[in-house]
Amino acid sequence: SKPYTKEDVVEAIEEAIRHHRLITAERELLDNTFNGAVQVLSDVLSMTDPEVFGRGQKLRDQMRVAARAAGMANSWELEVAARLSQVGMVTVPAAILEKARTGAALSGREASILTRVPEISAQLLENIPRLERVAEIVLYQAKHFDGSGFPNDETAEDEIPAGARLLKILLDLAELEAAGMERPTAFEALGARPGWYDLRMLESTAKALVVEAAVASRPIRVKWLATGQVLAADLEGSDGALLVPAGTQITGALLERIRNFAELGGIKEPVRVIS
């Protein structure tokens, strides 16, 4: 307020600068903590279950396309939800995962453990700053549009988080494609499940995720693999066991695991990466 001196103005400006620097430092600390926590969870998943990790990366990329087609905002939240939707798998015993992947019969207890993966994933995410809404999307990823499915509550239709409705479509699409179904046929199969999906999202997603032309790839030796590269074909051990699925982007942690496995057990070479 007037009257004021030159010294008063300088002091006010300096105080404003100090306040701005404090707010900026706090924001950078929060951003670094957030990004670091997400990356750690992703790295843990890549080391404990590369197949699930690869699936999460593919889901993230599809989520980006599908969310844009559906006109949805906050794409970063949707992509993080897709990327880490299966992080709860790290708590599932390997024997149960193997039985599920091979189609073997599961006991009631084993089936219950798999059913709770969305809940466990959400619990791992909800304590990370800024991931509260992401955790809610992950929690409802298996919920049917008509309200049936997990979790067993009264949430239905538009009350289900939009990101969860979209993630449900992508997860079920991935399951059908993994079983060998072509994408157009897979979308027809999804459309034949009454009450499962938000039909508006199903339609926009089907239009957006058109069958893509085969991408160019090139063969390289394992020792030439680098972070950022994307596998064009499954990476298999010398015994034919799947180590990392096609479509997975190589991270630092995953690259270290691949190199260790190459030294101990051997990997089929060459490895094909997207050019």
C-alpha cells in the first residue's frame, strides 16, 4: 500500500521469488517422487513377470489411441492405469499363474486369488501421491457395465470410472487375441456379450484399433539390444520358453534381466526388433 519506498518494493519482489522457488521445488519433488514410484513398480513387474509387463506396455499404447477416439481427457492417468493394471500379479504364486496361462483347472481358492488382482493392484497404487484416481480405475477394471463382476458392489453403467470401462474392453480384447483370434473377430465376440461393456466405447475403440499392417523389423544379437527398442517377435529361451512377449519395449531393468538370462540359460538368437 502507498506510500512505499524502493526498499519495500525490492523486499516484496525478493520474498515473491523465494516463495516461487519453494513452490517450484516442492512441485519438482512431488513429480520426481511420482515418476520414480511408477517406474519402480514397472521395473519390478518387468523383472518378476516379463509377460505381464509386456502386456501392460501394449495396453498403455492401445489406451492412448482408444482414449483419444473416445474424447477422454487426463490421458496420462489412463495410460498409467493400463500400464500398471496388472501389478498385483506380483503377489500371485507362480504355480497359479502357470495354471491360468495353460488353461488348467483352478481350485476355488486359486480362482479367488486371481479375481482379487484388481483390488491388490489398486491397494499398491492408492498410497502413491496423485494416483488416487488411477487406483480407482484399476480397481474397477473387471467390472461389467451392467454392474456384475468384481468388485461386488452396486456400481454400474456410467458410475463405473470411464477409464475402467475402457480398460475392461482392452483387457478382454487382449485375452481373445492371445487365444489366437483375429482383431475384427475379437471385437465381434466382445459385442456378443450383453451387459459387459459400454457400447459407445466399444464402438469407438473398434474403429480406432484397426488391424495394423505388419511393421518392419530387423534381427540383432542379444548383446546389441538397447533400452527403448521394441521387440517385434517373442523373445524365447534356448528351450523355447517365452521370456518376453512381442511388443515389449526394453527398459534398463528388463535389459539387465535378459543379459543375465543369456549368460546362464541362453536365448534364441537373433532377436527381432522393430526398425
